[in-house]
Amino acid sequence: MRWRICVRRCRRTSPVVWRPRWCPRAECVAAGSVLRSFRSSSNSRCVLLDAACPGLCGCQYRGAEYVPIYQAIYMVPRGELRTELIGELRRSHTKRMPRARGTSRKGGNIANLVPLSERPAEVDARLVPGHWEGDFIKGARNASAIGTAVERHSRFVLLTQMNGCTATHALDGFTRRFNGVIPELRRSFTYDRGSEMARHLELTEATGMPVFFCEPYSPWQRGSNENMNGLVRQFLPKGTDLSTVTPQKLAYIESMLNDRPRKILGFRTPREVYTELVQTKLAQRQALAAKTVALQT
């Protein structure tokens, strides 16, 4: 109730347009909503994930825009109401965070980097699987790190324990993890200009994945990975000593993220989509091998 009151007050002072979360027509609610129960963060929640209106009523329903919602939360409420609303956000920042943050992102120590503009155009559409985005999540005093990688098509995430934060540690960690991925799903790797990727040429040689670098201070160019980093931070908040994270806990976090239904995937989980991709690629490999043997005989 307080939330609706807050939004109604915003109408008087800012151009916030409030629309219902679901199409109000009963037939669209019945056909366009999916009830899925899953664990999110560290709590068990039952979440109603609204699918797009199937168009049974011919409406152009799009849902509420996120920018006006955040404006209503951060700009208008005061006192206890503001604290309560911010506490309901996934990341609970006390203020909206600027885009450009962090250090070691100018790429000055990276030789022979390939800019994002030279990445194949097929990657942008997310139709071809096997293209990954990566980053480092650093721990207390920047003394420990965990490598994150997200496959753009399926949103499947890999978490890698790093033994440190240097380029050598990044090379060893990402090489070890990506060599566990079938070659057909190792097409490219998009990274920011952090100095830990200074040995990217050796990573390409070891894994067969060319590395493309985003523009400085442009995390939105690897949006899937940035979003996943925020979800990982719910389990491993800033200031945590990441060197103490056990492999079992890292595997648990990874499974929680990969078994989380995603609206962008039609409410399938990243693991379901990724497993289907792997099975398809392996079947194609076997069919090609059988055809080659038949031609040779």
C-alpha cells in the first residue's frame, strides 16, 4: 500500500507513468503469467514471473518502466518510507550508483588488445552460442578474486576461484575453467580493460577464444556479466575475503544462479538451455565423424 501511495504522489511532481504490472484482462492474466517457485539469493521465495501479454485482447501492454520506478524510490520518498523501499531493492544501494567506477580500466598495460568494434556482428544478436563475457570480482583490499564468465546466449555462468589478482592468476584460472567447455562453445571472450587480462594472447592460444575489450569505463557493453556480478555479490558482499570461499560454496552459488528461471529464456533456466546446446553440438560432432568415416570407406 505504501508503495502505491508513493507512486501516486510522484505523479504530482515528476512525469512518472504508473501502469499495472500485468495486463488487467482476466484472459491475459491466465494465459500470460507463469508461477515458478525457486530460491533467490539466500531466501526461499515464490515469485510470479509475468510473461508478455499473449495479445489475446489486442492490447500493447509492456509493463512498468524501470527508470520511473527507480526515480520514484530514490528522488521522492523521505525518512522511514525511503529506507523501507530501498531495503526491498535487490542490491539495496542507498543512492543510485554512477556508471564509471573502479580503477585499472584504461587498458594502458594491455598490449595488442582488440577493441569491441572488431568483434563479429553475430555476437550482438545472441543467436550464436559460445560467446562469453567475463570479469573479476575482487575481495577485501583487492587481495583476492573470483573470475566470472557468462555465456551470452544461454546466460550460463561459470565461477572460478583465483589464487590472486594478477594477470598470471587470471590466465591460469580462466584457462583451467574454459578448457572444461566443449570447443564448439568457445568462440569469443569479451572483457573490460582490467590489467588482469594483460596476458590475453596466451589465453587465446590456450583456449582458442579471441579476447575482445570493451571501451574504457563502459561496463554496459558486457551487460549480462555485470548483472550476474550483482547477483553473485548477494552471496559474496564487498569486503569479503574471497580466498576463504570453499569450492563447495562456489559450486552452490553457481548452481543457484544457473537453476534460476529467466524470463528472457522463456522461464527456462540457464542450465536447461546450456545443456541442450551441449547435447546438440555433441550430436552434430558425432554425425560429422560418422559421415567422414563413411566417405573414407
